[in-house]
Amino acid sequence: MVSIGVYVCDCGTNIAGVLDCKSLATYASGLKDVRVARNHKYMCSEAGQELIRGDIQRNGIDRVVVAACSPSMHEHTFRVLLERAGLNPYLLEVVNIREQCSWVHGSRPADATEKAKGLIAMGIARARLLEPLRPLETPVVKSALIIGAGIAGITAALNLANTGYDVYLVDKESSVGGRMTQLDKTFPTLDCSLCILTPLMAEVAANERVRLLTLSEVRRVEGVAGSFDVTIGVRPRYVDLRKCIGCGACSRICPVEAPNDFDEGLSTRKAIYQSFPQAVPRAPVIDPTVCLHFKDRSCDLCSGKCPTKAIDFDQKEAEVKAEVGVVIVATGFGLYRDLYEYGLTRSRNVITGMQLERLVSPSGPTVGRVVRLSDGSEPKTIAIALCAGSRDENHLKYCCVVGCMAGLKHAWYVKSHNPEARVYVLYNDLRATGKGYEEFYARLREMGVIFVRGKPDHVDVLKDESLGIRVFDQTLNENLEIRADLLVLETALTPSDGSEKVRETLKISKGGDGFLLELHPKLHPVETYSEGIYLAGAAHGPKDIPSAVAQALAASGRAVERVLSRESVSTEPIIAEVDGGRCSGCMICLSLCPFNALKAIEEAGSRRVTVEEAKCRGCGTCVASCPSSAIDLRHYRERQIAETIMGAMA
Amino acid sequence: MFKTGFERPEKCFQCGRCTSSCTISKLMGDYRPNRIVGLVRHGVPEGMLDKIIWNCARCMKCVEYCPQKVAPADLISSLQHRAVSRGSKFPEAYGEMMKILSETGMAFRQVDVTDRDFEVCNRTSMGLPPLTAGAKGKFREIMSKITAGEM
Amino acid sequence: MKSLGTNVRELEGWSCCGHPLKGVNPKLWLYLASRNLSLAGEGRLLTVCNGCYLSLKEAQHLTRSSGEAAEWVRRALSIEGLEYREPEILHAVEFFYDELKGREVARPLKGLRLGAHYGCHSIRGSFEGFDKATNPGMLEDILAMLGAEVVRDYPGRLDCCGATLMAVDPDMGFTLASSKIAQSNEAGLDGLVTPCPYCYEMLDSRQETLAELKGTRPMPVLLLQQAIGLAQGIDGRGLGLNFNMSPVDRILKGRE
């Protein structure tokens, strides 16, 4: 025998503007086990909540049904209310008559009200069978895993380490630093990128609380917030970090050359190489796919030359296992290159913005000189095309966020390099929204850069690999024909190469644009749908450096507030439960569990399955698969679901 | 009348790429597809555009390169049709074509051709079988009904 | 076709595809195009004209995406006792690409520097084409299979020949055709190959007019089928080379 209280919310006019809420309350009051049924303008307000509290404390209500907005809005609010009123918070059922009724059936109020009655009947049917549940407490491990050691990952790592937590900082490259290491300067201050980054790189390597794992990838993550079991694969460097003094003799003598990804394909590097001079760790790495020693043992020149005997061809891949309380994903961005129509791959004088960064960099392939790659000459007419591949339904639909500012920076590079050069910036819109950005735009105009509002046609490649660019300039109202010596493309940004694998390992979601998905775009920009896993930097979406840093600080802050600062973390008790008596030990469920939360055990001579509560995420796959109906999901039991459906047909 | 093109003028953000790539704009500075789309969005009286829309070469570059899949060429086609429906003048050649079409089922009449050696040739003289195209019976009726706007 | 051993027959009772009339009377276009599709049934329909390819592809796309259009088409066709059908619409380029793949040709076009002129409607339009519109390569692949030295990219490769403009402003049409020929000359081509008869008419048949009006230097222009035929060793007259007004004898000379 239960006593149900039903509360129908008007939600201002959101619900009451379509549904007849008074009649819904009246209808509910006529159903079995319903002791009170009320209607209020704003159920989530103090006054509304007071109604419920009063009924629990004075009218013996022991099951609460709230018919209002989506549970994702206020289920938590009402759960807290129940708890404070002395009732178990899981004795609450929220019926969605707003997003799933009044908001979608606005043109049919009478039918919508009938539907709402059905939904409330279903809610009441379930409420009759709800059981009190206690949340699970997972003891918190006071350490963090950060995947990706670019500016976001490094910022988060130092923030957590300096707060007193241990950090595993993992990156798949041979050095930390990420994309900022490839840039020459950063907008709008034109700070030398490496100059502001290297102190942080050094700190992260020296910090006692940070365990730096380069050439590493996360292979497996199991568990829940507060206690994740992590397996990290560490690829061999073939160089002993403790012995290497970074003299570079090995690279100099190495006979093998391979394309240099750090220079975006504009130069080569050796089989044993350091990706850039300020790399951290400083030691080089051997690429076994091109190294002759690994091919047929025909060469060991480098190990011969090494003054400290640091080369070790026998190094093997290692596995590091760790237990952490939180994970922060900071895997960064990749660059889009399918831009044939702009001339990329048809002329050597069409380059990407990142390639220009490498040309301008003093450690790049042309030692800082901006030249045409076809003949080494200095370009006199340079065009910079923004939105190459962005905001384009034929390529990527979203805005790359930083292309406009990067384009301005690149215009600054070439114009200050050669003030006599004619520099065009071809833009669609010019987005200069951050601090100091508008000023930077003005500065570029003052330098005499010509801004053309127009998106160019298919680019022609002329005889000497110069470019014939046709563009309609909306500001002049004229079709322009620009013969450019050099064309720089501000290319679209994509999630980085390794991010999809990380996403699948962690089982977190991505949005329609491929970037990792936040819990709520406005109010929860650094959390994911999985508690204990946070996002920082461009992995979440293209952004500039200050935003990446801010987001990294936010993610680490959230990680501390939600998990690391606590002794234990509550997780919802909506998990699977095995009825040992019915389990036949067929193991079908075990093979299907995506979270490895089921375990086989021997008991009284027979095999059966138990649930590792700390790992279970309550997805219900095992429940659906069990042929003996031996597994059930707490709070969504098969019987509760069945009765809810029957409630609809009453 | 259902939509026969794939135009989406509401998506246009005036990047101007259609005009950058336009075959005709290169030769006629006044012919600008981005302006035509813009004017339609502003809701100007279509009569304004009645003359210029016939200059479109139907090269479809604007359709291909538009980053928002606006398909200006399809919009221009629709404007052409609306102009004709209003009784506006259209290029004579199309009128001629419709006439030939109703008689033969083809857009051009079969004519004798003089080759490089000054020989006058046609299908028969070259030993080729006659074409199976034609405009007879019900087909002819339907065509004239559609042309008259009765279907 | 015989030399390739393919079995192709003329579509019985075909009509104009309606392409040139789309602006003036789109319903007429839709009807004519759909009628041809209906006559073709569920088999493979080969088009040898870019305009027809675009017309039929777009008509099929329209009826698939618009319930109203499909309804109207069905009614119009039913008067003649015809039913709406969805044949596979093939363009000559993709057809010949498949036929020639992996084959040895009898008399390869050795030493000929050829370029491709796709013509607008084989690659651009509101449909899923047989090749990537911003970077097509199938026609160049065919020319390579025929043994020619292929120029895969040159300024203006994907430009319009101006054929449609003959109905509206012939002088502009000539300007465009002339520009195409000039760009082919600039690229150092020995010949230009196009799959579209409309383009062929602009670029080949009108070369004398182009030379007179625009001072264009002549450039041999071949229809795709002519190029394939030559590579198969078929006699010039059999390919209709006597109708070409561009200096195709330059190409034939080297092959005697």
C-alpha cells in the first residue's frame, strides 16, 4: 500500500498554455493509490516545493510523481527536496509533459491533454513499484590522467599538480607542447609561441607530481569517477633518456631521410630525430618504420657515434597501469587538406597556414624566409584565403574560429617581411572577437594589406606555378583577377588524428561536427556525459589559446570540485543486479558488457555472474540479453517497465 | 506549381563565390548571381530582373562552388519561368525550339550537313537508319497541353 | 561500339530531354525527361550528351525528393499508358571508362598531348555525378588508357564553352569558346577531347568563325567517341572525321 502525491506543474504558460492542467490534477486524483493531486504554476519554485514537502511530512505521502518539464532539468532538484523532507530520493517519478507533450503538440491542445493523462497514468503505475535506493560511494583516488600534452593538457596538469594531486600526462608524440610548438608567433600580441610555451614544457617535465609519458597512448580505461583503472601503452624511443645529452650527433650521421611531419611535409628529417630543437624530453626518437637497423640490421651508425652510448635498439614497448580519479581529454586538433579547388597539391606555391608558420619559423625549412617553394624566389604578390574548407557544405560546415585571426597574423608575417609586397586577404566574414583582436585587425589595415570581401573561384595554376585567382570583391563591386606568387590557405580544423581512438576507449560522445561533446553547451562546457571525464582545448571544438587555457583551468577545477577534493564520489545506484538463483552461468551478458563490469565467479560448485558495481554504468545491455531473466536493472526493473506500459493502456 | 529546382536562397550568406566563379560575370560586370540572390531575399519586384536572368550560361559553377548549397542557377531558372508565366519576353530561340519540338519530338530539325570535302550529307546518304524519335498521338497531345498550361 | 564488343541500341521512341527548355517551361522539361526514363525501363540508359545527362539526372533526383513532382509525373505518363521508371543513367565517360579498363587498344594515340574538356553538365549540377566536380579525372584516365600523353590540369580546364549562350547572345558564346581554345593552345595541347556534342559544336564546328571574329589560333578538337575510335584503328570517315571543322588532320598525319 503506497500513498502517491501527484503534482502537475503549469510551468508558467509553457505547459498550461496548451494543456488543461487543472483537469490533469483532477484526473490523477481519481486513480488508485493517489492520495493527493495538486496543480501549481511553478513546481520547482520555493512555493511549489513547499507543497510537496508539506504533503510528505504531514499527509503521509510516500511516493512522489511530478508532471512537469524533462527530468534532465529538475529531477535532481526534486530528489534533493525529497531527501531533505525525509523521503528516499529514488521514490520520485518525473513525468515529462513539456518537452514531450505541450511543446510539441501546441496545435492540438485537446489531444495533448489526453496524451498527458496517459503519461501521468504511466508515471503513477511506475511510482507504485519504486523502491528506496542508496547511491553508491566510490572512494576517490587522488590522481588524474590527462590525455594530450598540448597547451590545454599542460595547463590542466600543472593546475592539478600544484593543487596537490598526482598527474599522468600522456602524449602520443615524442615531445610535449602540441600545436603551439609549430607556430612561430601567436596573435594578437605576436608573442613568440615557443618562448611562452617552453617554460611550461620544462615545468611539466620537472614537476614531481607529474609523470610524463610521451610516445604513449591510452589503451584501456575501466571504472567510474573516483576510480578509473587505466592501461597506457608506451612505445619505445630506442634512446635511453637518462643517458642522452641531446648533442644531436646521431641525427647528423644518420643516412636515412623521411618526410618531416613537424614541418608539414616541407622538409625531411632523419630516422633518428628530434622533432624540433626545444623538444621535451630532449632526447631524439628512432622511427622503426624507416630505420635501416630495424629493416635488416644493416646500420648502427648512430649508436656508434653516440658519446654516452644512449642508443638502445632493444627497447621494448612497455605497459603502465595506473589508478586515477579523473580523466581529462585534451587531444587537440588536426588540419583539413582536401582543397584541390584552391590549388593545394596542384602548385607548390599554394600552402596551408601551418606551412607558412614553418617557413617563417627560424628553425623551419627556409630558416625564416618566406619564399615560393617552386623556385625559391621572394613572392611579390601574396593572397591569403580565409575559410578554406570551413563554413562550406562541400567540406566542413562549421567555423574554424581561429582562421580569421591566423589570416591576419599571416598577413602581418608576409607584409612585415617584405613591406613592398602586395598582400590580399580574401575573406567571407572577418571574425575578430577576442581581447585585442579588433586592434590587431586595425593594425593590419594600417599596414596597407588589401582586404577583399569575396570567396575565390577555382584557382588556376599558371605556367610558373603562379596562381590565377578570380574573386568578386563585394566592397568594390568588381570581379578581380589576381595573379599571386604565393597563396596561403587558412584551412579548416578537424579533431586530431588520435582523438577518435581515445573517444572510443573512454566511450564518450562526439557532436555532429566530430568534436567531443560537452554535457551542456551553456552551463557545462567542460564536462562530458560520463562523470569524472572532462574536456579541455581544441578536442572539444576549435578555439584560440586563451580559450584553451581557460577551459583547461575550468576542467581541472571541475575535476577537483566534483571528484578529487572529496573522499568518495556518489554514483547513481541505477546499476545491474544478478539473481544468483536464476543465473545459469551462460555468460552471454559478460560478452556483451561494454564496460567490463560483469565477472564470472565460482560458487558452490557452479559458475555464475556478478556485477562489479564500481564499473557498471547502468546501460541495460546485459538485462536485455539474459535468457533466464536473471539480471535486472535497479530503478528500471523489468517489472516496473512492464507496469508502466500497462499504465498507458488503462 | 511544385518546385522544380533545388534553390535555397534563404541559406545565402553573401560570400560572393558564385559571382567569383560565374562564367558570365567575367564578361558582363553587371551580371552578378550573388546580387540576384540578394535581391530575391530582399523581396524586390521580380520584373526588375526579367532581362538579366536570360544571360545565365547554365554552367552550374555557382551551384558547385557555393558553400551553402544555395544553387543560384536553379533560382535563376525559376525566375525565368516566372517571367515567362507573366508574359515577359524571352529569347526567340526558345520559342523556335518549342515549335520544332511539338512537330518532331526533338529540339532541332534534322538538316543536311556539308562536310569538309564539300559533300552534302544526311543520315540516309550515310546509310544510317532513321531516328526513332517522334511526336505522335498522345505524346503530342500531352506536350501541347503542358505548353498551354493546362496540366 | 562494335570494336569494343558492346551491345547498345537506340532508345525506341525517344524525344528531346527537355534540357534547353528548363527555364521557359520546367514542367515540360520534367515531363520530357521522365518520359525518356520511363521508356528506358529499369535497365541502363546511356547518354551521349552532357545536357541530356544533366537533364535526366536532375529529373530523377527531383522525382525522388519531391512527392508532388513524382505525383504529377505519374499522372502525365499514365495518359500515354506509361509508368514511372528508374533506369541507371550513365554518362558516356563513365561508360567508356568501364569498357576500356584493362584493355589494350589497337593503335594507341602515342605522342599526342591531349587535354580533356568535360563540359559543364557532365560534372556539375544538383545530382550525384560519376566524378568529383572540383577535381574530375575519369576522362583524363580514358585518354591515358588510349595511349595519349595526358595534360591533367591546365587553366580553364573546367570552364564553360558557351554553347547555351548561342540562343541569347552569340557574341558572348564565341568569346567563351575562343577563350577555351586559346587556353588549350597556351597549355601546349595537340588536341582537345570532349564527350559533349554541344561543346563539340562550339569548339570544333565553329572554329572558322572563331578564327574570323576573335583571331583564335586553331586547335584540333575531337569528340570522345572519335578519339576512342582512332585508338581502335577505325577509319577516319567511319568516325565522322570529315565533319570536324578543326584541323584534325594534324592528328591524323602523325599516325599514317
